[in-house]
Amino acid sequence: MWEKVVESIFLIFLLSILVGLLLYWISSKISPQGKKTPGKLAPYACGEDIPPLRLQVNIERFYLYTVFFVIFHILAWIFVTSLARPGIVPTIFILMILVFVVPLIDFLR
């Protein structure tokens, strides 16, 4: 019975999260707490205040890269999991993903 409990992915994931949170909580209690003074919170740049820069983020390009990231990670997962049972189905699925990715490449230009 304990073998099934230990092999449960959900339980292992939950236990790892709980152990991480417990370690984080313990370290926050035993670590020295620093004082938050205005001098520590101010940025240091040779004694001069730096004006805040406004960062321009291209959301469309970011979205496109995230789509590529997800697609190629799914593709890698399918490739790795299909090595145990090679066949035509993983190959067809990989080709379908590549057919959908090729039109997205035009948006990179």
C-alpha cells in the first residue's frame, strides 16, 4: 500500500511544495531581520539620483515568443515520450505542429 502512496505524483508534488514552504518559513524566523532605512532603499549611483527609465516592451513579439516556447516544448515532450513506442502517430502530430508554426515565422519579420 505504501508503494502506491509514495509513487503518487500528486503526493510527491504536494510534499515537495510543503517542504519548500516549511524551509522558507523556518529560514525567515531564524534569519536576522534588517532595518529598512531610507538610505538602504535608495538606489546608489555615485551619489546621484537616476531618473526612472520607461521600458518599452513589445507585447506582440513577447506573445509570439511565448507561443513558440509552448509549441516547441510540447513538440519535445511528444518526441521524448514517443521514443518508447515509435510509430506514425507521433510523426504525424509533429508534422502538424510544424505546419502550424511555419505561418507564425512571418510575424517575426
